[in-house]
Amino acid sequence: MAAATSSIAPHLSCPSVSSSSKARKTSKATSFTFPSIGFVSSTSKSLRSLTATVNGNGTGSSLSARMVASSAVRAPVSLDFETSVFKKEKVSLAGYDEYIVRGGRDLFKHLPDAFKGIKQIGVIGWGSQGPAQAQNLRDSLVEAKSDIVVKIGLRKGSKSFEEARAVGFTEESGTLGDIWETISSSDLVLLLISDAAQADNYEKIFSHMKPNSILGLSHGFLLGHLQSMGLDFPKNISVVAVCPKGMGPSVRRLYVQGKEINGAGINASFAVHQDVDGRAADVALGWSVALGSPFTFATTLEQEYKSDIFGERGILLGAVHGIVESLFRRYTENGMSEDLAYKNTVECITGTISRTISTQGMLAVYNSLSEEGKKDFETAYSASFYPCMEILYECYEDVAAGSEIRSVVLAGRRFYDKEGLPAFPMGKIDQTRMWKVGERVRKSRPAGDLGPLYPFTAGVYVALMMAQIEILRKKGHSYSEIINESVIESVDSLNPFMHARGVSFMVDNCSTTARLGSRKWAPRFDYNLTQQALVAVDNGAPINKDLISNFFADPVHGAIEVCAQLRPTVDISVPEDADFVRPELRQSN
């Protein structure tokens, strides 16, 4: 049987780009114009003069034998798509054309057309994404005056039935029921159970789906698992993905906040893996619009799971966990008080740095420092970039090879007794010294305090962010995916929650796949920074001026400037008692 066609046609957007600055694509044209919001773009006079100064002061360094990161990248795969319901726009990011659909509550009126032929949307699972997506979809469809039913499907005996009822889903109204009955009766099945559960139950799930129905995913993990066994999805269903670039509580929180201002939310990527009847792209875009996504960009299911699993082990969670542990230990060992060391690591990253990057970009972090602070930033950046990149490079290749996916599946099976061996569920990390200090700091923190801007911490964090951007760029990911996965999801979704409750709380309460990844990779980042970067600093290694110069001139800054204009229309508001514990974890506690 011939494979079903896709509504998204990938093609190379341009030939390979030379590392020469003359050969670099620098087109500034976009299909729409934005006012300046204070970024120092890669084409601004201030950046050119700054770059010229740095270039004129270049020196050798102990790292000069290594290849300096440049903007020479594999040309990203450009994903065009067709939609008969929504307006497609072209944006230019670092000289590459990409296509997006903007969101907004004014588009809800188009949802009945986007969901044509769909009478019931089954939301399977009540973990991180389930509650948020189910409520957003329901509310958006009500506003659109649609009679499409959003129904929650849960396993019999699940304690999550009570939580679903608490927000208005009931058996009596036909909006809450058994998982298998819900799958069998739904035209669009949103599979939002854990990755490990998908891997263990996919055959039964597929067998219950109606022919010509649509399977919706918010993560490409299942595709990676199937590929590792030489399998694919059944050919009699369409397969799409809408992947919010933030955890479920952020998706819901910003949707609620944005009700009065034509919507807010978390940006999302979408993909069409199979399209059996030509509806898939419009259905996926309608799903994303209904969630409140400010803008939706195209990807493939394979590119999504690679960037997502990699990202949560990197700057989204694992790497942040590792670098703050390393820096907290260094600062206290050098005589800094515990409270101040915590503020200069965690609070600095999750507060001031994140807000600055979110609204003004990475260059603004550097430009806001004193001259002495800029030297500390450059020292930390120069020493940290390659140690971070080494771990990120290894991590990406483990994800791409299927090793991380297999690790998650096996770990999930070790959570239960089997083969005569005891169960080994994940333990918590929040009882160690650093995280107890964090509890004390947050209790005495004034309302609205974003913490200090500590130059050395800023240099390490921005080096990590740039190293992750470079890995994804070299691996051919689109700028939309790179920026959302490495910048926006971090500073606009995860870090605000970590500022409210602490990094350890996030590590203990996010998705199973992310929790496992953080525990595995955070110690690697801690080790590399401690054994390589900090040793280089203590030994007086000179700053790699070429590396610093490339940071200032990187075209990603201009691309971030464009994406920032499409960010959520409000800053997420996270109270100190924000409850983003996954329901099953809250119930077990």
C-alpha cells in the first residue's frame, strides 16, 4: 500500500552557506514590518561598532586550537504547507524564509471549518498537557459556537477522574469516560499520556482508532520509538502533531491571562506525518489556534522529537540544573554566603536574565553590564562555551540515534516490580543543601524581585544557550524551531515557573521524560563546567576573542528579534504557590 501523502512538502530552502561573512545570507526582508523594541540587531550601527572593537582586539587563547563556532550551517529544511482556512505568512529569519500562522481569539470563528468532519475530540490522559489542552480546546470551541465535543479519556480507576470533574468534564455530559471507549468514538484523538505509556500501549491504541480518524500528538517521541523498531503508524489514519513550546500549566495560564487581549499562549510547532484525506494541515492548525498559540510554525515529527528531547536535557532543564549546582558550589567555596550564592545562580538565571532575554535579547544582557562586568561575562562565556557544546553534541546524537528514547522506555518499566526485582521510581532532589537554601531565599524575597544580574553566571548561561543554538543549527533545524526550543520556551515558559518554585521543584514535577533526562545529564554539565571551564578560569586562560566576536555578530540575534514580536502578548504571571505538579504525582504524595 502506498504511503499516505503529507500536506507539508519539505525542500531545501537554499544551498549550503559558506563560513565567509561575505557569503553569509543576510537578507533583512520579511513579509511584514515590526517596530524596534530595543534589540541590538546584527545589522545595527551599535553592533557593528561593538564587533569592530572586539575584532580589533583579538588575541590568541588556549582554546584557539579548537574550531571557533561560526554561522556556517547546514541549510535548514524549509517546510511549506497549504491551508484553506487560515492565513499563511512568510517571515525571514537570519536570511531564511519560513512560514507561520498567527493565532488570536478572533480566529476562533474559523475553528468549525478547520475541524470539518470532526464531531468529537478525545483528549487521552491527564498529565502535564492534558488538562491545559482539554480546557483550552473546550473554551475556544464554545466561543466559536461549535457543537464539537471535547471528551477526556482515562483508564478505569484513575484518580484523575476527580480532577477532570472539578473543571467541568463529566460522565453525565458525555465529556469524560473510559480511555478505550473515548479513542474508539473520537474523530480526532489527542494522545497526551506519558511517552513511556505510549511506547507500551501503541498497538492497542491503534487498534481502537476508527479508519480515517486523526491521531494528534504533542511530542514526536512515539515516532522515534516506532522507528527504532522499524515500524510506522497505520496507513488508514492521519497523524499530526501540535507541540506547544512550554509545559501544560503555561499553556493554560497564558490562555486564561490572554482572554481580554485577543489571546495569549505558548507558541507551537505543527507537523503532518500522514494525511489520508487532505484535512490534516487545517485540523492541526485549528488545534494550535484553539490552544491560544501566538504563532504556529511547521516542522516534521522527527525534527520535533530530536529538538524537544535534546532541549529538555539541555537549556530547558538538565543543563540549567547542572550549571547552577556547579556555580553555587564554586561561589560558596570562594566565600560567598549561601543566600547570595543562590541569588547569583538560580535567581539570576530564572529572573533577571530570563526577563531581559525575553524582551530584549541576549545582547541586552551583555550591554547592561558595567565594563568590569563585561570582562567577567566574556571570561565565563569563553571558558564555558565548548565544555557545554561537548555535552550538548553528545546528547543530540544520543537522541538522534534512539538511545535516549530507549532509555526512557526502559526506565518507565523499572518503576514497577518485575523479574523478581524491586520497583525503582524516581526519587526527589529537593532535600539537598542548595535547594533548602532556595526555600529560605524565596520566603524572604520581595514581591516582583527578579534577582541580581551576576556577570559570571550570565556568561555561562548565555554560552550554554548559544552552544545549544549552534548544535541545532548545524543539524539543520529551522530557526523557528531553534529559537522556540532554545530561547522562548526557556525564558517565557519554564524559567518563570522555576523562579516561583525553584529549579529542584521543576526537576521533581515535570514530565517523566524530562525528569529522567535532567537526572541523567545535569551531572554531566556540572562535571564539565567544574573540571574544564572553571579550571580554565582559575588557570588564567585568555579570553577567546574570536568566540566573543562571533557571539556579537551571530545572525540568530536578528532572528530572535523577529520571533520576539510574535511572543505571547503578556508576560506569564506565576504566583509563588503556583501548582504545576503533575496530577499523578500530586495524588501519590
